[in-house]
Amino acid sequence: MIPTLAAAVVVLAAVVALNLLLTFAILRRLRTMKESGGAEADTHRPPVGTPVGRFDAVSDDGFRLTDEDLRHGLTRFAFVMPGCGPCEGLLSALRPGILSDRTLLVVVAEEAGHPDAVAMRESIPDDLRVFFAPLGSPMCEAFQMAVFPSVVEVAGGRMIAIADTIAAAPNQPVAA
């Protein structure tokens, strides 16, 4: 009986020690994430200067846009995804007239008729153009989107600024 109890105590001590090690590892990881301030997300965004890939998309109001249209002027895109808390925060900052009509919002969803995408569209001011582009679609692939929300400014067919909020993107006039 004593050897069984001794073995149980040793096993329990080993499990407690392992639990402590894992807890300290998680705390260290959380501390480094907090100190980086979201810098990890930037490693999944395309670098500034990356050319926009080829795509052809039609907005919900029938406007056709291709990568060729982005070769002249400055255009700003906000990539958002239904169910994304920070994306909803970005959308709540948009008010009618806050940005020019040439600012384009891309709603990433399963499909244009997806209930979450429809609800998200209803929260977007009507003066903004909206494109529905599922993950993996030519439009999302052209911008190498993997992090949401992402605000991308394009000039001369290249991504000149990439941020996670409208306010963090350079304050330049928007026109296409």
C-alpha cells in the first residue's frame, strides 16, 4: 500500500510541475504578444510596395473594377470579414461622407447572399462601394489578404500603405 501511495505522490508531483511549466510558458507568450502590440499581424500582411495582382470584380451596385483601374490615382480599400470584432469596430467608424465615393470596402464572406455578409452590408454607409469577395477569390488573392481588418492604399498599381484602421493609413486624398 505504501509503495502505491508513494508512486501516486510522485506522479501527482510530476503533473503539478508540468502544469506550472505550461502556465509560465503561456504567461510568457501573452506578455510578448502584449509587448508586440499586434506586430505579428503585420507579418501576415503583404509588404508595402507589393504590386496588386490580377483581378476582375463587380461591386454590389454593378461597378466593375480590375487591377488595371488601379494603375492611376489613389484608391483605398478596407478588407473586412463578417464575425470579426475589429472589423465591426472599423465599420462603426465609417459615417456617410467620411471618405470619398472612391473608397472601396471589400466584404469577405462565403458568398454575397450569406446572412452575415448581408447584415454587414447593411451597416456600411450607402455612399461607399462594396465588393463581396470570398477568401481565395481573385480579388483577395490579388491583395494577398490574410489578416482582417486591413486597410490598403493603392497608387500606381502598388500597395503604398497597409494598416488595420482607416486612421492608421496615411491621411491623403482618396481618388481613383
